Amino acid sequence: MYQPRTLGFTKRDPLKRWSVPDRVFFACGSCHILAHAFLERYGRPEHVVTWIKPAPGYWGNHIFVGTDEWVFDFHGYSRRDAFLAHAWKASRRLWPGWDGTLVTIPRDVLISEARSREIDGLWPAEPGQFLYDPLPRARSYLDRFPAPDRIALC
């Protein structure tokens, strides 16, 4: 979970949403777009899409791609256990009492609002609902990171 520090940031303002740095963009409401681009480039059957679904009454949705050992999101690659511990700690710092559930979701919901609505509580924006197409931005952001078969996590 990421709390933007950009003054006046809101996902409801398309220009402000688009104008933040890439890392913030893919941390705050566009994580599903980055996950889609990752799968488009590197997707293998063992790569699972996971949604961190907050408990009722809390904020802090997040979507990432990974395996049993590692995950990929706006941070880049992380050890799965360390990533989840960080996500829960950060969310509880922002929202005391926060809790969430890990939900495996189908890949096709990442860029389909209609498909995502079939999953209770999930409703990410489609690429066409952004100010500009976010997929080229996500593909470019991926260039900053190595392919999953080239990572070494400690």
C-alpha cells in the first residue's frame, strides 16, 4: 500500500493521476496495469496474479504478480514473505487495525472492468479509462527491471 505525498493527488482527477512519477502512478491505482504489462512480456504459467483485498471498512487494495518465492510490483522484485510483511506493516501504520486477504485472480480481469466486476470488491480501471493509454507507460517502466529469470533475491 502506498500513500501518495503529491499535494492534491486524487485518482479522480485524470490529469493529476497521470502527472505523478511512474513509481507513484503504478503504486496508486494502476498496479493492475503494471501487472498486465509484466505478464504480457514475461508471463509464464507459474506466475500468479494476487489481489490484496482489504477487510471491510478499510482501504489499501493492491495487485501484484509473483510465484511462491518472489513478487513483482512498482517496487520491482521482492521476496514474497518480505513483501507481504512490509505491505501489512505499512497498511497498519496508515490504518490501525487494517487487515486483508490474498485473493488469486484471473489474468484477464486486469484490463477488463466487466470481468473484474465479477469478483466482489474488485473494480480496476480499464486502460481506456485513463487520460492516456497506460500500457506504453507500464511497458517502459518494466525496462528498468531485469527479466524474472535473471533475478537473485537474498
